[in-house]
Amino acid sequence: MSKQRVPILVYHHIYADGDVSGTASQAGVETESRFRQHLQYIVDEGWTVVTTSQIIDWLIDDSPLPEKAVGIHFDNGWLDTYTRAMPILQEFNMTGTCFVITDGLEAATAGQEQAVRTQTEGEVTKPFMTWEQAGEMLAAGWEIGAHTATHCKVADTYHEKSDRGVLWEIETSNALIAKHLGVAPKHFAYPSGSRCDETDALLADKYRSLRLWHFEHPIQWRWTDRSTSRLAIECQNIDVRVSMDEFKAVFDGALDGTLDGTTDGTATNAMG
Ligand SMILES: [Zn+2]
């Protein structure tokens, strides 16, 4: 069995360089120049940015994948993913997957604001992209993934409202993505990494893959490999707290296997 480890980098915001120091929390935020540095490193070291579907096809169906493959995810559907991240990725001839909070896109499309609770920044009101902008990303080769309707912590929702609460989030989100973009989302990212066995079971036949998320810092090393369950896709949160050396170590560790990743297939929830 191939020992290949695939890094999946998860970003939230790309800000202009000068805009970062003033934010209340630097968690979840990366600067334009650092983001360019990341992408340049990926090119220089001979890595290939692949889509989430390519990674999951490799995992499930044994489809071919470049030897040094990396995935790039953007969570939530913030406007700056469209205005800043997409053009920079385009310069490098790369695309990503954007996991959208459908309530946020509905509000943006109606010219309104939508407050959401985030693990990185608490309750925030920040501009989301519109459905039209998400459609442009899709047309440019991005994948659009599901991330619930309200950004709810799915395990909490399950315990409070049982199956019905979780299914409402999923069905509302999937219906809006289908209505506006004409596609069924194939991949799902757990908001705040909140999951439990019951939610895995509920979502298993709704999506091809379910992605975890960990917010710990100092960074811990996580890759998706052949032993990873499609219900517990591993990823690496990237923001300004992650040094360039740590960023490089994500890739070095994927290649040489010396760093201890939590890639034993056990679904862990660092968020508690
Ligand atoms: Zn999120």
C-alpha cells in the first residue's frame, strides 16, 4: 500500500498585509504576501495542487494521484476568498475547494449581513461572497463543498435536536447549493471540526467525504493517507501563527514520514 501522505491546507481569510495586525484575532487569517510565499514554495518544491475530488477518488477508488499532491481548502465562503485568494491562486494556475455557509451566501446575495459563530474569532459579522461569485469560482475550476446552513457545530446540534436538526442543516445547505449553482456538493467540512459517530453515520451517504478541522497551536502534523477514512479527512489549519518553517515542515513531513502525524485513521476531535 502506498505510504503517500497528502497535505490538505485549510485557510479562512486572506487579508492585505497591513490589515492583519489590527484584527482582534490573527487566528484564521493569512496575509497576501505570506500566501504567495506558500504557493511559490509549492511550485518550487514540485508539488501539484489537486482537487478534493482527485484526493477522494484516490482514497476510495485508487485513482492515480501525483506523487506530491496537495489540496487547498477555504472554509466558510468569505468574500475575501473570492476577491483575494482566487486571483492569487489563478496567478499560480491553481484552484481550491470552498466550503460555504449557505446562510452567509444567501445574506450576501440579498445585500445583507449575516452574523456567524466561528471557532477562530467568536461571533463575527463579515462579508460573505454572493452566489454569483461562488458560481464564478465553480466555472474557474474550484469545487464548492458543503459546510452546513448556519455553521452550526454539528455534534452539538445532534445532541440538542437529534437527527432532524442535523438533517435540516444538510438538506437546506444542499438544496441552496443545487438551486444556485446547479451541482450537488460532493464534499463536506465539519464546522469547527465538531463531529460524533452519529453525525458521521447521518452524513455518510450524503457526501463522498467528510473533513475534520483542528485549530490547535502549536501546530500538530496531520495528513490524509491511504488509511484515512473518507469520513475523517485530515487537514492542516494554516494562518499567520504558522511560521514559514512550520509550513515547510508540513511538506517535509509528508515526504519523509519522520514527523508523527495522527494518521492512524482514528477520528479525533481536538475542539472538544
Ligand atoms: Zn467554518
